Amino acid sequence: MAYTPTRRRRRRRTALVVVVAVAALLGIIYAVTRAQSDRQLRREYLDFAIGVAGAEEDAAVRFADMVVRLDELARPTVVTTLTEVEEITVEQAEVVREADGPPPGLEEPHVALEIAVGKWNDGVEGVRLGIETLSETPLDPEGLAVLEQGLVDLRVGDAAYLDFRDHVSGVDVGEVGREFPSISFVPEESELLFDAADIARRIFLSPGLGVVRDLAVADLSLDPGPMGSESGVPVVPLSDTLDAEVTISNKGTVEETGVPVQLDLISQDDGSRVTFTEDVGVIGPGALASVRFADLPVEPGALYEIVASVPAEDDDDTNDTAFFVFIRNAES
């Protein structure tokens, strides 16, 4: 019985050693797991950031090419490019703003990325508004100021992204797909072409960048169409209804909305006139749009003239009207 306390103390020491060893092992496992988890979070964040950078790179390339070749382009091309580039920057700014917070160690570069995408978005919007204003009112001081601020914002965005890229270049995250691209909405090699006054001058000297409003009647047709003629006048067959379709084209450089299209039906027998109007909601530069005038009030055997027109004032009134004279076939 004299040795019992010694055995108990040995058992206690052994149990304590086991507990310490288990705790140490669990600590090691936790540390390894935590390190792997942090590494995975960093990798996922940088994968996300690379996706944002890839979209912004495409936007920057298109934007810079447009500015460099500005005096070679027509206004519709410039407006379309700026609109599409702005859609990209708006989307990416929103994606970054709504993203979960960055993993530990990447807080500072994330702030730089937020600044970059936000300033790029502001800059593209400012440049678009400035160019659109200057193309409508050459050398407008407010348009010039908006354009200049837009270019400043773009340079700030470029600098913030460079700061972001410098920060993440030293992060040990293994393979994340590809390196972060270089992004410059205002590239150094073309710096002189990204001056607000120079852009305004090029807009002023390029007729294709100005605003031209020109709506034209492109086609006028009847349904049913003429079948044969009488004394050189087309004869439209007798039918339950007679419809007319008028197609207009936008030969200008700006989008037009709420365009009225007028159709006058004139009886050559008694001189009476009936006027109809239909609106075209939206028609972009270079586009066509058609409206239909249904169930025209025409009598069998009578001679009519149809006049289709776009009465809105524009820069060329020689193509605003189309005429068609026909005879409605008499009842058999």
C-alpha cells in the first residue's frame, strides 16, 4: 500500500501529458486548417478580382481606341461605343460594391479596387456626356468642363488600379488563373490625344461627329398591292380592306423618339382628304421603322392619291414625302 500514491501521481502526469499532446495536435490541425481556409479565401477573392479586371480591360481598350481614332468615326459609332463601355463600367462598379468583404490581408488592395472601378465609371460617364454635348454645341464651356473632369476621373481610376495591382502582386496564393492585366483608360503612349481641348477641337473639325437630324420616307406600299394598270395608273384589286404601310429611315446621326408619320388619302374625284397619323416610338441612326394604316376608306372605281410624310422638321426636307396614285378596281 506504500507505493499507491506514487502510481497515482504517475497516472496523473501521464494523463496531463496526453491532454497537452492532444491540445497541441488540435492546435496544429486548427492552424493548418485556418491557413488553408485563408489561402482559399484569398484565391477566391483574387479570382473574383481578375474577372472584374478582365471586363474593365476590354472596356479600356475599346474606349482608348475610340478616343485615338475619334476624328475617323461617325457620331453613331462614338455614341454606341461610349454607351456600351459605360454599361461595362456600371456593372463592374456594382459587382465590386456588392461583393463580400475581402479576406484578411487584402483590405487595402480592395479599397484601391473599389476606387478604380468607381472612378472609371464616373470618368466614362463624364466623357460620354461631354462628347455628346460638344457634338451638339461645339466648344460649349460646360460640355468641355464635364469632358475634362471625366478624363481626370479616368486617370485617378488608372492610378488606383495600379496601386491595387502592386499590392496583390506579392500575395502568395498559388495559381489563380492568370496575371492581372494592365489597364489604362488613358494610356501614356497616347496621352496628348486625351486632352479635353484637343478632343473638343477634333469634334469641331469632324463633320461626322456633329448632330444631323434627317428622317426620310423610304417606302410606301399597299396591301393588296396593284395588279395591272389603266392608262398608266396602277389598279388595286377590290378587297375587303385596303391597308398602307409606310417605312421611314433615320439618315441622321442621332436617335429619334416619338416620330409622327402622316398619311393623307386624297380623292381625285371630289378633292376630299382624310388624314391619319401613327407614331414611331424609337428609331436609331441608320435604322428603318414601319407603321401600318389599316382599312383605308376607298371606294371602288375611284382615283386616289396617297401622300406619306414625316412632318417633323429636320436638316433635309427633300426626302420627307412619298406619293402614290392608284385606281381602286370597280365592283364586277
